[in-house]
Amino acid sequence: MKLDMNSKYLKKFTSAANQVRNIISDIPDIAIIAGSGIAASFEKNKNTQTLNYNILENFPKTSVEGHHGEMLHYDFDGKNALVFSGRFHYYEGRTLSEICSIVALIHILGIKRLIITNAAGGLNPKFQVGDIMLFNDTIDFFFFKNYDSSFVPADTDYRCPVNRNNSSYQEQLEAELIRSGIPYQNGVYIGVTGPNYETRAEIRAFRRLGADAVGMSSVPELKAAKILGIETIGLSLITNTASEIMQEVTHDEVIIAARDSATKIKSIIKKAVNL
Ligand code: HPA
């Protein structure tokens, strides 16, 4: 079934968008969703304008440690971008509408490019902790049955609404990374609900399904962005490998690993912003 975004749902973000415009007069054309631990790499300076999600009308508030819940108007040594430090997860009991709020807001703000980042477990045996994987494609294991008010079935067109995520934006970034000699991996991201990390059997199953990295976010946001015509790049920071997941990973370890390698992902984000 083809999906669309509910216009009533999108309208809910009009006042929040106006609040953002009142604080940030020159809205950049790129936004970034900073995942677990990655947000910490965006150090603020005196020129960084910040806006707490809590002040935004009809916008969810954040709760998980490592997710701050604020928007930064951030200077990437040339171009500015809006960094959303803190996202909304299914495992916190969020609805699909809440999870897609950031994407809906940036759409109302007229932003056309989005970089979605996350911490993920490496399933591909070639991946090491600290590697950055650009999404080639995704597998949606959220299995949202009830597309709440954010998504609506558009018609009975059975074409996949969010097929391959390879945007020309991503192609430009990959060309630039190759030119600059910045290493990266490519792969398939499987999005799961969590909150538990995977069992050994799940790791084996996900590998056989063709997934290279596993995480608990990003797929719903990517879907929403695709439907709204926003060009996206998905980036995973590999914070642990499948063999480590088998020995039981903790949320704290993931946050620490993400912080340790955050400069790497930041240099890739900087390239993507300044393309
Ligand atoms: N599994 C799921 N989500 C994750 C992982 C993992 O191993 N690491 C970081 N986020």
C-alpha cells in the first residue's frame, strides 16, 4: 500500500515552525537528526543559537539519556544547518506521529535536505567499531500496523513508497568522500523496535536477511522524509559489533563508543552540509 502524510498532521507543526522562524531568521536548507551520543559532538559556542523542544507547540519532549531535546543553529565552518539533538524512539513508547515530528517540522520550514544519524550495531563481519556506514537501503522491522495520524494510506497503489534510499545527494557525498580520502562503509540498515539488543538468533537471522547494521530508529523518519520529497542521507556510527552484541551490550557502552568516534561522523556531516 502506498503511504502519504496526513495534511492535518503536518498543519499541527505550523505554529512550531513560526516559533523557530522567530528565533532563527535565516533557516538553513539542511537539517541533521543527531542520534545517541552523536549529539555530544556538536559543541556549542557563543554564536550557536539553541532552542529547546519544550517550548515548541505540539512538539514531543525528550526523555532518554544521551538525547538532549534541543535544536541548534550550527555553523559547519561555512554553511549552517539545523541540528536536532534528540529524537523520539518507539522504545520510549512514542507513536509514529511523535517519531516523525522532526521531519514534519523541517518540511514545514521548507528544508529540502536531511542527514539522519544513529548509533548501530555492526552485523557485517567486515565492520569495526567506529566505522561509518552510509545507508544503501533499509529493512523496516517496526511493523507499524496502525499508521496513526502521521501517515495515511494514499490509495491502493502497491508500489513501494520508499524504495532504495540512494539519493543524488548521497551520490554527491560519496564522490566527495572518495575525493577527500575519508573512509566509509555502505550497507543495509535494519530498523527494529528495541528496547532490547538482539539475541544471537536475531543476529544470525538479520545477517541472512542481508542487513549490515541494526538500530532502533531512523527508518520511520526516512520514510516520512521520502514521502515529503526531502532528500536524505542515512549514516550509522557502528558502536559495537555483532560479536559484542552477543556478549551483551549496554546503552551506556553504546553512548560512550558513539562519543569516542563522533568526530569521524562529524567530519562526514560537515562534508555533506558544505556540498
Ligand atoms: N542493536 C540495536 N541498536 C543498537 C545497537 C545494537 O547492537 N548498537 C547501537 N544501537
